[in-house]
Amino acid sequence: MLTLVCADRVGIVAAVSQFLAERGGFITDSQQYADRDADLFFMRVAFEATDDRMRDTQTLRADFATIGTRFAMDWSLEEARHRPRMLIAVSKGSHCLADLLHRWQAGMLAVDIMGVVSNHPDMRRITEWHGIPYHELPPNGDKAAQEAALLDIFERGRSDYLILARYMQVLSEQMVDRLAGRCVNIHHSFLPGFKGARPYHRAHERGVKLIGATAHFVTADLDEGPIIEQAVERVDHRATPEDLIRIGRDIEAQVLARAVSWIADRRVLRNGGKTVVFR
């Protein structure tokens, strides 16, 4: 699987296709997008090896580096079977965590879950029932100690991504910078929307007709990071705050699962404050 981002210019697709063809690579899926405003080109290519020239990934990377340099690409070449390592953070809400663990155990998510961290003990039972290590962080009130412990767990597990599955703590700017492009959050709203406490009650007070959820990369600007996936559901005047919470939780779980799945398939590429998602 090859993904790349570079300045847009003539010849990129031809160079990639020729490189694979010369080595017996059979392209099974290819998607590309040119952002004419940013003058950037994005590409994702899935291919199969038809002879031994394609079976040594290290040699393939070394060979492709010449093309990468020629076009000044930010590129990655991984075997399709490569599974990103993910650490999940959660507080007390179980819906997103339970959904991810179920999909992972059922073979629906091609990731390795390295553990679950939490600032509460509530999710220990469901986590350990799935055979996943559970790490309870230092008590509330010591945010620096919590983040240091979380980062230590993340790095000791050689995790690729931190997934905030309703982790009700705002990460410090230093933590966000350390995990730039590797931290994903699920937000209880179709952003931009109702921030802060009791969002569904505030939405109910305003008589909203659509509720939703947003999965996005975490940045120093709270809930303003590049959006990966969103979904909404229509409601009407009969919906109570409890109805909105129930519906919203279902949407949150689905949206986060799709975002995690697309990241695992290397379908998500950063584009400044946005993303390109090859579905």
C-alpha cells in the first residue's frame, strides 16, 4: 500500500504506475485527488506482487525513494497486512469503547489495540473481558501526572495512534503537539456546534432538527482539528434530551469506528486544516 502527498505537477501518476509495472506490481485500487487551491496532490495505491521483485518491502522502499525525492513527496509504503497500533483513552462513557472492542474482536477493525487508559475505574471490566490491558491513570486533579502516565503507556506500547473514545479531559498543548497527527477524538456534535457541558440539553433548548457527531484529529484549538468523518440524524419536537443522548451515542460510536477503520486502511491523508479521505 502506497500513500503520498506532494506538490501537484504533471507526471506523478505516470511515475508511480511505471515504477510498479516495472517490478511486477498489479494495481488493485488507485485513488488520487488534486487540491488546486493548495496546489497539492494526494494518492493512495493498493497493489499486489506478481513476482519476487515486489516481495521485499525494504528494497521496494529504497527503490521508491528516488521517485519520492524527485517529486518531494511525503510518502509511506506499507504491507497491506500491517496493522496500526492504537491506544484507546476513555472516561466513564462506554458506548464508543464497547463498539470499538466488539468490532476489533469480531475482526472488523484491522488494528492492534495496545491497551485502554482511563481516569476512572469504570471501564476496567469490559476492557479486561476482551483481553486488553487496562491502565488507570493517577487521580483527577493532577493533570500533568495523568498526561505523563498516558504518554509513557503510549510510547512503551509503541502505539501509532491515541483514540479518544469519550475521554473527558482536555489535553495540554504540549501533549497535543507531541501527538500531532496521531490523536483522534470523537465529538458529541456535528461541528461546529454546542460546545461545553450538557450539549444535548442545550441543543434541546434550541429545538434542533439535526444531531450528529464528528471524528477529527486533535489540535491545540479545542474541537477545531481536521475532520475525518461526520454523520447526522434528523429529530423533531417530540425528542426529549434523553432521546437525543441515546441517538447521539449511536452516531458517535458509528462515526468513530469509521474513522478508525479508514485510518487503519491508510485512507486518511492530512491536508492542512482538512483531510482527504479515500473511501
